[in-house]
Amino acid sequence: MDVLYFAWVRERIGLPRERIETSATTVAGLVEELRAREDRYAAAFADLSALRVALDQELSSFDASLHGVREVAFFPPMTGG
């Protein structure tokens, strides 16, 4: 699946996107796999309350299933005004 990183998540990881093979069944499981990769991922995913996730361009939750998902995007909450 494609994993996209936006804003400070991209800055901490150092990549805008990557293709990942995963055995995770949920977003939370994917996050745990990414955190275990190396320190830059651990730093980016240290505080999940500061992150939002979209699955195939629809806002979702970290306990959502990855079954059939082609794209996961991580980004900070959006602010408006």
C-alpha cells in the first residue's frame, strides 16, 4: 500500500510517501510497525492524539481495518479560520 506523510510528519520522517508491505490489520498495527523501523518514525508517531489518518482519502480512525485499503495518509489536524 502507499503511505503518505504530510506537514511535520513528512519533515520528521524525511519522505513524502513510500510503498509499504505490511502484515498489520489495522492502522494502529501499521503505526506500531512504522515506529519499530527507526527513531525518525518513532518521533513522528510518538503522540497519536496529534495526528489524523485518512484511508483511501477518507478520514478514519486508528482502529480502522486496513483490509482492501490502497492508500494511508498521516497528517496533523487541520485548523481553519
